[in-house]
Amino acid sequence: MKDNLFYKKGLNFSCKRCSFCCGHSPGFVYLSHRDLMALCTFFHLSIKEFVETKCRWADYYYGAKVLALTEKKNFDCGLWENGCSAYEARPIQCSTYPFWSWMLEDKQTWDDCAKDCPGMNSGRLWSFEEIEKNKKAYDDNIPLKKEEVEELIRLEENKIN
Ligand code: SF4
Ligand code: SF4
């Protein structure tokens, strides 16, 4: 049964830096416009360079292709280098974990997810407001579609030339 108020009194979470959520199994780290620009600035790369060297296209809803980070052969995130190599500029999908809307659907889902994350249900108490803020940031962080990225690259090239 859905109970979206189960975290009204907050939830405990402190990352134990076990790295499980940055790899180990296939997955996608989707990139929004904000994520892309923050990572390009962080790595001092143009959009074109960043997309060509650190991104791939992921299948999304309604047949869309969206921007996502590359993944290594062992399924680690492409930016994982014994720690997140872009921690300060990491995507919203990463910084809002584990306060993702579908993980907060009900207590059972939250507890099931906690089996893969030793940081959940322990450590710092996050308030309802903090959780809601992260949840909203996650929901609002829409991945960039392939056509949108191509347009950004076109604009960037026009600016340079
Ligand atoms: S799985 Fe949880 S504890 Fe491990 S690195 Fe990710 S957030 Fe931190
Ligand atoms: S961008 Fe950084 S925090 Fe996010 S999955 Fe990759 S290595 Fe982990």
C-alpha cells in the first residue's frame, strides 16, 4: 500500500562510501542541461568534447534517446576513479540519492532499496523538508534529448567560428 508520508518524521542516511551506487551493475546516470554544463566546466571541456568522450545515448520514454554518462566494462560509472572524479560537479541524479521519488514511494520500497545501500536507515537524520527538496530536484532534473544536445553543440560551434 502506498504511504508517501512514511518519512514525515525524516529518514536516516549517511553515505558509507561503499561505492555500490556508482557501479557494480548496469545502470544509467542521465544528464540534464544543468549537469552537462556543470561537468563541462569542471573538466574544462567543450560540450562536444565532453559528449564525445564521456557520454553515451540511452533509450528513454516514447522512443527518445537521452544523454547519459558512459559505463565501464565492469559496469562502474565512467567517472569513477577510485572515487567520483567529478564529485563537486556530480549530476543531480547522484547528489539527490537516495531521495528519489520512486524510492520514497512507500516504506517497503525504501527498505528494499536500503538492502543495496548501507548508508540508508543509519547516520544523519534528514528532515521531511530536506527530503522533499531533494526529491523535487530529482524530479525536475530532466535528461537532455539527443536533438537538444546536437543543438547545443551547433550553438557552441557557431559561437567559436
Ligand atoms: S550505496 Fe549508499 S553508502 Fe554506498 S556509496 Fe552509494 S550512497 Fe553511499
Ligand atoms: S558521476 Fe560520480 S557520483 Fe555519479 S555515479 Fe558517476 S562516479 Fe558515482
